Amino acid sequence: MKKLEVCFTPALLHLYDLTGSVVVVIDIFRATSSITYGIDNGAKAIIPVATVEECIAYKDHGHLLGAERNGEVVDGFDFGNSPFSYSKEKVEGKTLVLTTTNGTHAINESKGADEIVIGSFLNLNAVCHYLVKQDKNVFLLCSGWKGKVNLEDTLFAGAVVHQLKFHFDTWCDASVLAEDLYLMAKDDLHEYMKKSSHSERLKKLGIEKDIEFCLNLNLIDSVPVIKDGMIVKG
């Protein structure tokens, strides 16, 4: 019996068993959007790490180093998690090491899963097609904000549920909630996201263009997956 589950924040992960599931890690603003964009633009691999110190440990490996905390680039690093830092010109053929406030934390918390994939609005349809082919339980993990629920990740989870729910035997109440929210917002995601606290947080940093970009639908056909601790094209 295949299950489709949604978890609104990694703080609730202890309530679930990821064994036998494909986990989709979601951090719309901005880690998983940027990772998806970077992999599609030819990055050889992206290594997600939990802490700034772990990222620094790769300094002498010849990789690009990215670190973000509270929406801002950490001093001394090449970039943070703006999708515009992951252009073809900057990342093609290179390995990146990345730590972020929420997204890389969620990735590291998902290690008990059969597989981990990276989801964003940029590759929504590609992710959904990939999940159907796997024929396994699916667990949609919203990265949230510092352990709390956020709107943007929940909306994406709802979009996936809306496409996939009839491929599964059971789905949870969180899946119903996420889909209902998505159906309310889907006709104008940009307008609905004005309610988001993270959207307001990023606006205060003067990076509204990142918000706009991350809400684009289906620009990318590839699905990043984690193999041997590295994110690569699936």
C-alpha cells in the first residue's frame, strides 16, 4: 500500500518513518530552487553540509563554497543561495559546497530515506513524473523556517499532492491541507505569496527578484538527486 505524506517542518520528522520512501526536500525560498537551477546549468555536483564550519573544511578542495544564514551570504563565502548565483557561467563543470539555514538541514535530516530528491516550482512537473516512475512511498518534506512552518514550501507540497494523489493508496491529513492551500493560491502564486513571512524577510534584504524567479513553473526538466552524499542530476 503506497503512502503519500507531507511533513510541514523537519521539527516533526521524529513522528515519521522514512524507510521505504522517496523524500522530496522542499525549500522554495531559496535553497532547493537554487540547487535545481545550478544542477540544470551544469554543476558537476553540490555537496550539502549542515554547518558553516563543515563548508569551510572544503576550502582547499578547489570547490565553490556557498553559505547562507538568515537570508544573507555569510561573510567570506563565494555565494549564498540566490538562484542567480547558480548561472551556467558560474557553475558549469564545478562542484559546489553549500550550507543554508533550512534547506541543507532538511536534506541532512532525511538520510533514513530510500532516496532523496530536490523539488522546486522550477521542476514541479519533472519531479512529479520522476516520483510516479519510482513506484514507492513519497514523503514531501518542507524545510520551513528555523523549525517553523512556512507558506511557500507547503504550497509546493500541495502542488505535488494535487498531481499525484490518485497514484497512491493513502495520503495523510497534512497532504489534504497542503493541497487545499495550493488550490486556493494556484491562480496567482505571486499574489498569494505576499502573505508569506519569508517573502517579507527577503524583500527587506532587497532581493525581490529571487522571489519572482523561484515561483516560475516548470522551467527545468531535470530532477536533482542525492548519490553518495552529493546532489547530482538524476
